[in-house]
Amino acid sequence: MDADKFYLRYAHLKSAVKISGEVDAGDTICFSGDSGNASGVPNPHLHFEIAMKPTKNGSGLTNRYNPAFFVRLKPIVQKIQDDVKKERTKK
């Protein structure tokens, strides 16, 4: 990892709740969507990446790191996922 800074980015969002600063585990930071080159996809999603440059990182994994190396992942709890989906479809 030979970068002076790392840039954490989210893409394909419906809306952002937190745009800077620190977050705690469990904080809502954004709602997934289908913006950008993911427009019209059947499954809206959040794209999270850690990059070595602020822009023009290239394609694929060029100048990027898998975020799983930096975060502690937890197993998916299906009930929570279903509750969020149900709440979002009410709007």
C-alpha cells in the first residue's frame, strides 16, 4: 500500500445521510440505489471502494483496495434486511 492518502467512496446511491466525519458501527451512512453506470439495474446496491487517488484510478482494481481488508464484516441478518426493504417501499 504505497499511497500517502486513501479515498473512501460510495457509488450508486439513492441518497447520502453522512457525507463526512466519523461513524460508529451501525450508523446509517446512505441508502443504496441505481445511479451512475448502475442505472436501471434490477438490484440497487452500494458500491464502496478504497482508492489511492481522488479521481481517475483506472478500471477494475487498478489503484483500489478491497474494503474487506479494512473493515470487520458482520453476517447479514435477513430480518433486518427485510425490515429496511419494507420501510423503503412505503415511501
